[in-house]
Amino acid sequence: MADSPLPTEINIVTLNCWGLKYISKLRRERLLEIGRQLAIADPQPQIVALQECFCHEDYQTIRRETRYILPYGKFYFAGAFGGGLAILSKWPIEESTMFRYPLNGRPTAFWRGDWYVGKGVACAKIRYGPGPKHIIEVFNTHTHAPYESGPNDSYICHRTAQSWEISKLLRGAAERGHLVLGLGDFNMLPMSLEHQIITENAPVRDVWRVLHPDSSVGPAHHHAEKARGRPVPTAEYNILENCATSDGPFNTWRWLPKQQKKLGIGKPVVTVDPSTPDIRGKRLDYIFAGAGDVAANGGGWVVKRAAVGMMMRHPEHGCSLSDHFAVEATLKFVSLKDQQQQHPNNNNSPFSDDNQQHQTLKPTTTILNDAENHLIQTGTYLQEPSSQGTSIAEANTPAHDVGTHTDDHLSYTKQLLTFNSLPPRLPPSGYDQILSLIHKYVTRERSQLKWRAYHFFAWLGVSIGCLVAVWFVPRNFVAFILMLVSTLGLVGGTLDGLMSLLFFRSELRALKEYEFEILTAKALAEGKTPVVQQAGTEDDVDDGKQW
């Protein structure tokens, strides 16, 4: 390590592999091909974060394929079925840990699985040089999925809490002077509350928005995107400008079943017209990056390139390699000395918008009518090989990488100077919004705690009644029915009783800690002295009485 030259660029990839055992289709074949594509990728990745890689067998497969370019790796174990997180690296991993989110779904929603996989943050310290600050701290996560939407989203409190937790990890690593990378499937939309918590509570940048500040804030049908008054984007535009890694028409796993039947071994390749209107495509996958210790290192890391990757099809089955596409980025180390030599007499130029040289594509579609919506739903926009459509592999060629990178030294200087400002913080209104979510969710959880306790005692009484009734019924089959009802009811009631006694009380205490942290941060944002709870005061009471 001491004899190796320090890297001037770092290539990063994050990908949700969709590797659920027994559920994900063609899992082994797809993850094997993911490993192969990582091994031959250009530019060559140096840090890779994987999500939904639940099977250790699949992780080992990817490690075998990438062992020459990514010799170091860590598979993270968490929960009953594993967190599905893994980190691969060109450089040694000096330290790793798995941080579990305090708020992460509910065990009663067993069909969703978030609670059982033990979602959290896979943390790794990677040393790329001999100096004390030559460390990259990687935080790989897959946050709780948004199974609901709008005012009925009962998991929004969980996702904001998870964004808050990872933002604290990112902030702590940045304060240690290390280069910080937050990678993963965050299950959030750009500029949402969860997104703002991360970017305004930690000194990191969303690398895509650094190069594409006018990119979308959601799918075309989302209210925030509609408010911008933009036309419906094409599939190609959503990839190149909006980083739509999920739910777009280029991904075969988002096609209708009858469309997917056109794919398979020995079948012709089905391409997608790049001008297809993309109503549902959105960005869920992110790379957040810091600059490192600019003073100690004599410079910092800036965003050179960002792109959507892993869009190629499986060579035999013709399907996409995952139900998400990857996000790729290249960070470049920029020396302060070199920047001063580039612009010795132009101190104000880095802040001029005219100096931002990367190109911005413009949408080419118009508002859709009902007929066009029908075409999308029925798959009419899918093309046979003889058409003029663009295949998945073709859409990922360098020719389609327009506007995703910049070598402008003024842009680099501007990026570095943003880190000389005061640490970012959410505005007080943002904290009020979080507190409102907490209080709403606390009300729900207290109601659940109460009614599940009632359910337990009710079934306990019914079970005792059934056992007593067995002595008096004249027929055996009636006695059997009473015993069956008693047993099944008592089992269900006992589970609810344990939920009331253990899970909901634990979650309410986690919410109390979360609320206290938000109140403290809000006080600091308002320039006030944080109020610390004093032992032995009226505040030092059981959380059940407080709520």
C-alpha cells in the first residue's frame, strides 16, 4: 500500500440485485452475469455496493467473477434471513460493522419481510493510501420499502427515521476527515423529506443532482413532478437525465407477463423504442459522496461522472439483470494548488452559473392522451429486432452518456468551495414535519398496543370457556371443534399479547429516542440551547404516561 500511487479517481457502483431466494426469477443466472459484467466494466469499478444479495452462494459467485479487480469484500449478516447487503472493494477493508435500524417495519407484516431481514447499514472502512486521512467510509443500505402511498403510508415514519440514522453515520465519518460514500436503494424520491434529511444533516452531495440539478423529483404522475409543469419524459430521457433506475420500460421485469413471454433462450431480442413515454420510471437508488478532508489532503473529491449502468440483458435469457438498474459515479481528486494555478485571478467565477459546462437534455414528449397510455400498458411500444428501437445494451453505450460527466475545472472548484460553508441543517419546518410524523405514528402504535392486549385477554377467556364447555357437550365432534377453536384462538391471542408486551413497547421507546434527537436538532437549527431531560424531574416518567 505504501508503494502504490494514490488514486486520482474512484469508480463506484451501487446495484439492487433482486436476489430473493425462492422468489426472484432466474436468480442464479442473473447474479452470475452481474458478476461477469462488473468484471469487464469500463471504467473498472473500485467500490461496489450490492443490495438484495440475500444468498451467500450468490455473493460467492460474484466474488469469484470479480476477484481480480475487487479482491476484498464483505457479506453482511443480519436478521433472520439476512440483510442482503455486500460491499466489494479494490482496497483492503480495515473495519466493518452492521448497524441495525431501530425502526424497521413490523413482524406482523411477514409477507413483506422488512422486519425479518433486519434492515440496516453495512459499514466499511477502506484504506486506499498510507496517510491517516486516506480512508473511505462506505455506508451501504436498503431502507424500508414504501408499500403504501399518500396519507395512508404507515411506513413513512420508519423511512424518515432510517434516513436520519444513516445521515448521522455519514456526518460522523465526515467529521473524522474521511471520504464518505452513502450508497444503496433508499426507496425515496429526489428532494423528498427523506432525501433532504440526508443531504441537509450530513455534508454529502447527491452525485446525480450535482451534474443534473434540474432532474426530476419523481415519476411523471407524482404530484411533486406534476407541479413542475414538465412534459412526460421519454424512456431515454429518463435514463440520461433523470436517473430512473426503477419501473422504466427498458427493464424487462417491469413488463406485463405476456410481454415477458417474448423473452427466453433461443428467442429473438426484443428492443424498446427510446421515445417511449415513461410515466412510471423513477429514481430510488443513490450515491451520496463527501469531499474528504480538503485541508489535510490539500484538495478534495469532486463528482466527475454519473450514469445509469447495468442495463444490458442476460445473453441467453434476454431479461434484464435485475429489476433495478445500477447507479455509477466517478469521483476525481482535485488539488487546491492545481485549482489556484488554473484560476489565479478569478475568485468569483466558480459561483457563476455560466461556467457549468455539462449539457442538459430536454424532454421530447408531450402530455399523453388515453390512447397513448393504452399503448404503454399493452406493450405496443415494444419493438422487434427489425425496428428502429434501441436495445438495452445499446442504450448503455458511451454514446448515450451525454451530459453525465464534466471536466470543467471551474465546476470542480465550485464543488469544493461548497464544503467550506457551515454544516447544513434542515430548516425548522422540516423538523416540525418529522415531529408530526412521529406523533401520528405514536398514536397508531399505542392503539395497536392496547387492542392487541385486549385481543389476548379476550381469547384467553374464550379458551377457558371452551375447555369448560368440553365437559358438558354430548358429542365428541363438538368437543373437538371447541378444542380446535380454543387452541387456534389462544395461539393467535398469545402472539398478539407478545406483540403488545414486547414489540410495541420497544418501538415506542425507539420513537421516544428519535423524537428527542429531532427536538435537539431543531433547537440547534433555531439557535436555541437544547433542552436535556433531567433525571428525577417530571419528564423522567414511563413512556406510556408521556404518550
